[in-house]
Amino acid sequence: MILAAGRGERLRPLTDSVPKAMVPIGDKPLLEHVVRLLADHGFQELVINLHHLPDVISDHFGNGTSWGVDIRYSREEELLGTAGAVRRMSSFFDEPFLVYYGDNLCNADLGELWRDHSTRPADVTMGLLWMDEPTDRGIVRLDENSRITRIVEKPRPEQVFDDYLVNAGIYAVDPSVLELIPPSRSYDFSHHLFPALMAGGGKLHGHRLKGQLLSTDTPARYEDTCRQVASGTFNLP
């Protein structure tokens, strides 16, 4: 499931005419790069949630055949949060699945993340990277068995710990987790579900992704992403 419903308030006025997942990166919308990445890794059945300017996305991708995938859409009249959006489509997810935050551009090996999740009894395996800009992101700590022992969302400078890794917004998820998400209300992975899993003894693991991640959620990050793509510093998937 690709999460693409956000309004992108911080990117206005750019997002007055396009959803934030459709801002241009190089010669294509951001979301097209994401769909290509997922298709290249064998993810052929996709769900995209929609809210702000939904027809821009559905008109561009249609049913996904031009990209070798099958796309269905979940239109949200009211935003349901990252986990609530997935819970709304729970009937679609009857086996382990991937969640991808649609405002991120990544070129990592998602196959390794998937295999890691498949080879151990994990409720959720979170894709992680080290980044030198931890504030305004989610950071986690792993134990020696790659189990997540601490999460701090958008830490203040004094809350940043030495051995942190950054939440990449890419998760492999077991469908049993969906039962923990309240239906028909806003509910978030980082703020609600992950702390509940940790408090309840759930199996929340981390996987160090091999590759790069760029964000587009602020004007500065969007400009940096465009600059790195144009210069070849970031290799598009």
C-alpha cells in the first residue's frame, strides 16, 4: 500500500494544483518513481489511498497496466492517518504486505527487507537508514537481535541518541497487526501502533536498508531531492 493522501501543506503553493506525491522529480511525478521501484521488486498488486486532488493520481495511473502492476484506490473523505488508511483496506491484505510512504523517494533493495521479514516471526519490520538530519524525523534504536527498543518521533536535539537509525517509512507488515488498529478513525503507525506494539510485547523489528532515501515533505527537502536527482548524486530506481 502506498500512502499518498496527504495534503502537503508545507509544499504550498506547489500542492495547490497537485497532490504532494505527484510533485515533479526529474521528468516524472514522484509517485511514478515509487511505482516503478515497487514493480521492479515484484510488488504487482498495489493500493494507493487518495484524499487531496485524488483524480490527479487516478487519471495518471489508471489501473496500472502501463507500469506492469494492478492498482486499486482507496478514497478517503476524511484522512485516516497512516495506519487507519491501511486498516480501511484490511480485506485486501490477507497475507504479508508492504507499506510505503508516498512522499519519499528511495532506491534501496526492498527485496532484502522482504526476505528479512519473511525469515523471522515479526509483526512489523521497519526499513531504516542512517541520516545526518534526525530532527523532524522518527528515530529508533535496535538491540543486538534487530528488535526495536526505542522510538522517538521528531526528537529535539537533546533527545537524539548516538546509535540512532531513521525510520524510512517503508514497512513489511503481517496482516494480524491490522486487528490492533481501530476502524473508521484516524490512527498513525509511529504515534499509535508502534508504541502499542512495543508496550504489548509485539515483535517490532528493524532492517537496515541498502540504498538512499530522499524526502519531499518540506520545500528545502524537495529542492534538495530535485538537486540530487539532477546531479546524479541520487540514482533513480
